[in-house]
Amino acid sequence: MSLTKKILIGMGLGILVGLILNGMPIYEPISAYILNPLGTIFINFIKMLVVPIVVISLILGTAGISDPKKLGRLTGKTIGYFLVTTSVALIIAISLATVFKPGIGDYSLEGAEFEGESAPPVVDTLLNIIPTNPLNAMVEGNMLQVIFFSILVGYALARLGDKTEGIKKLVEQANDVLMFLVGLAMKLAPYGAFGLIAVAIGGQGYDAILAMGKYFLLVLLALGIHLFVTYGTAVATLGKMNPITFIKKFSPAMVVAFSTSSSSATLPVSMDKAQKELNVPKSVSGFVQPLGATINMDGTAIMQGVATVFIAQLVGANLGVSEILIVVLTATLASIGTAGVPGVGIIMLSMVLTSVNLPVEAIALVLGVDRLLDMTRTAVNITGDAACAVVVSKSEEKHVTTHHDDTVSV
Ligand code: ASP
């Protein structure tokens, strides 16, 4: 049986067991002794690989681009694509929430309290991008800093050429070792997905979902539209790939994102699928995907867009055109600043709400259903990065004429 099938079965069984155990007293011991450990073993195994994979793949990806012009072009295209798709995601989210008005109902802010850590200012995140100590950045898992350092090292290797052939070879071999370990981690995926999904569904009160039904469904609808229409169109027109094939081949990574709720933890798998199944060259995948898993979060932006309009409707505030533009801008920045780990998107929502003077306590209302939405939006987040990798690699094809600089590692 193929691994994808096994993962899907694990996921299906997880949903079933979660639904059965939901609200039952036996849920606690079963989740503590069986389901949680299954999920944690898998997540830890895969998290163990994240920092080394980001470092090695970015060094290798950038080192494969010997022409500095190409590096500039790739960076421009990637960042441009990220910004455009995140804005489209927000427009979809805000339009749907404005039309379907999820916040008009019997909601009250009375007793609502939200005490999250406050969102770090995005300017600080951007200014901090240069690590004063790269090893420290790796130890702390500060991804933007790790990315910055790795791209520089890769660039140096590319410029120094034959002189650093030995290090390049070493990095290539390290990459093989890591990919082998990803393969091992994936053997655990069906069991991990089962445990993680059963816990997420079993621990979620049905009441919370019913109370927030309209908001919940709207976020799902916006995510679905963005996934199938925006990415589908981008992949078909710019990437010249059948969108159904794209989603089918990339689906194992989506399942891992869905069960882990973490773009970072999914990165090893999503890169593996993009390179082996979607035929994205390593130099493109190794550059676009680690960057995307850290700064490109369309699914998160969608949740923030719907939540902001929902909360505005609930308190009777009117969002005019200028407020909507502010929401698009701050939610785009928030999605750049959101770390690819579970539950950060909802903390960053406070930044968006504050920018248009909406009450941050209202987050307490949407928090109840956030676990399930986090799973779904993370799957969209990483699919957006893979779609970008497909589009960028297609657009780079016409530049590959006499150079075979990036085909070494394909
Ligand atoms: N869990 C999301 C991710 O890792 C981030 C978030 O929206 O909380 O992509």
C-alpha cells in the first residue's frame, strides 16, 4: 500500500476515533497514554530535522545559482508571488465575510478575555533578520535569521566556485542524509496523523463549533476557494501543470500539515514532495519553500481577514475602504511575522485588530474553534509555497539555456 494511502487511512481513523471519544470521560486517559504519545513521537521526529534541513537546503539551493542575477530574479519573483497571493487571500476572506455577515447574531463580548502573549512588532522581526550569532539562531530556531545566514553561505559557495567544491560536496551529502531521515519520519506519519487528529477532534467541544458555525464555515470556504481557485489558476496558467495533478501529488504533505498544524514541521515533507513528485529543481525548492514556510501564510491571513470582519460586525463597527486596506496591509505583515508553529496566527490577529481599533478580547470568541482551523489553514499555507515553487521553476526554465548550474542537484 502506498504511503499516501496509509496516511489517509490514519487520518480517517483519527477523525472517527476523535468523533467517538469527543465529550466521553474515557477521552482523557486514552489521549494521554495513547493518542498524544503517538502524535508527539512523530512531531518530534520531524521537528528534529527542521533546522538542519532549512540550513542545508538553502545553502544548496543558493549555491546552485551561480549567477547573482538569477538569485536576484528568484528572490524578486518569490517575494512578489507571496505578496500577491496573500493579498488575494485577504480579498477573498474579507469579501466573503462582508457578504455573509458571520458576526451578526447573538454574540456578546461580556466576560470575554484574551490573554495571549502580545504579538512582536513586525518591524523588530524584520530588523532582527541579521543574526549576531548564527549558531544561536539555529539553537533557538529563529527561522528568519537561519534563512538569512544560509542564503549568504550558499551565495559565497556559488561565487567561490571550484575553490569550495569540497564544502559543496559535503553539503550535498548532508542533504542526502537528511532526505533519508525524512523518509524514515514519513514511515511514522500514518500513526502520527492518527494520534494528532484524534486528539484535535476529540478535545474540541461540539458546542464551540456550533456556536461559531458561520465563522467556522466561512473560513473553510475562503480557504477552499483560495486553494482551488487561486492556486489552481496560478499552477495551471503560470506553472503549466494540471491543478488536480498538483494537489494529488502534493497531498501527503498537506496531510502532514493538517495533522501537525505546523508549516515548519511539514517543511521536510513538502520539499520532498515538490522535488520528487512535482519535479521542482532543488535549487528552486530549496530556496522558495523554506522561505515560504516562514513568511508566506495565506491560510493564516484568511483566518485573520474573516475574524477581523466578524469582530467588527459583532461590535457594530463599520470598516470603510481605508480600514480594509489597513487590514490587508497589517494581515500581510502579520503573516510574514507568524512563525510556522501551531496557534501563532491567532496571537498575531491581535496586531490586525489593534490596527483598526477593534477589541482584542474578542479573540476569546474565535479561540474555541481555532485548533481545527489551524490544521486547515496550515495545509493551505504550505500548499501556497509549493504552488509558488512550481510557478517559479516553470518561469526559470526559459533562462536555462547553456547553464546547467541548477541541474546538478535535480
Ligand atoms: N500553524 C500555522 C502554520 O504553521 C500558523 C498559524 O496560523 O498559527 O502555518
